[in-house]
Amino acid sequence: MFGALIVVGLSFLLQIKQATTVSQKYRIAAIVLAFLVNGVLFSVAPLIKLNTSSLPVVIIVSGSFIAMTALMILSQVTRAKISAQ
Amino acid sequence: MTIPVNLIHFYIGIPILSYLTLYGLVFSKNKHNTVTRYLSLGSGVFLLAALAYCIPVLFTQDARNLTYSTILGDALQFISLNYIWLLGGHLLLSQSKPAQKTLQICVFIITVLSIYVSIIQNLAEPTVLKVVDSTTLIVYAYTDL
């Protein structure tokens, strides 16, 4: 099921070049990062017998959410700057 | 009140998931766009899943209640992934409607099966809180098809 995150993450990654504004690029990057990290992690975990409730997995997922939040904030900030100009 | 360390990522994810859901469903100019709709529905349902995993553990340590909330969280998580598969189908198979329809049916069947397997596994192995080296951990059955 988690393969969906990889499929959508890769589709969005291919669309980054088509983004017209920096704000859009940050927004797409946020989604690509979170989807690819979590998609790969949770798709591979059962294959390598990795416990998904273990601390390393929790740290990686938390990091991806924090990075996603930071990129979304950057997207909003750059959009606000463009609107102000 | 106990917060298991291995649920921290859900607490961290709740604000950004709320933002994605609200932005896509309420504030976005493109809210009728299919990509925006699937993405915000997917994040909205995953937000509900995160709440199902996170909230009950704040109020109860009863294994039966935690097992039911884990089953609910798993079901919502699979429904959320269902929306993400629909988005993937829309992005990759937009040229072929029959292929898109086939993918939707397959994903629906896998979602129902995943929920069924999650119920069986969680009832067989109830969710419990465990204290290891003064750190609280939640132990639950992991389901993925």
C-alpha cells in the first residue's frame, strides 16, 4: 500500500521543473520529500524485517515531517514576498 | 498522562497534515482541481488516523481500548493510502480511463483486505504500553499488504 507514496512522490519530482514560481517549487519539494522518505521506508521495512515502531524509524519519519513543515513555511514566505512586491 | 516515544512522529505530523487538509479543501484557489482534492483528502484522512493513534493513549492504558483505536487508525491510514493511489492513477494513467478504473478496483480490494488483516492481527496481538528503561513505548501489530 505504501508504494503509492513512491509513485506520487516520483510523479511530483518530475513536475518540479514545470513549477513557475519559487513558492510552488518549495511546496512540491515538501510533498516529494515526505512522500519519498516515508514511501521507501515503509515499503522496504517489511522486506528487511525492520520494526516500524522502533526509534530509528520514528526519528526518520519525524525528520521528514519537520523538513516538510519547513519547506511549506518557506513556500508561504516566498509567496507573501511576491504578493507584497 | 503518558506519551509513548514511538508515537512522537504522529504528534509532529498533525500540524502539517492539518495545514495540507485545510489549505486544499478550504483556502486553495484550485480546490476543485483533482490533484489538490485527492492530496487534501489523503492528508485529511491520514490526519484522522494520526489522531486515532495519538489521542486515546493520552487517556487510557487499557489494552482493549488501545487495540480498537489502533484498528481504527490502521483503517483510516489504509483509506488515506487509497486516496494517494487514486492520485497516482490520475497522474500516471490519465490517458487511459479503463486502466484507471482497473487500478481503482484493485486498490479498493487491497484496502478492504488490508483493513481485514489489520483487524485479525491486532485482535490476535493486542496493543499494549510497555515501559523500557523509564521510556514508554506502544507495542502494536504492523500491517501492510
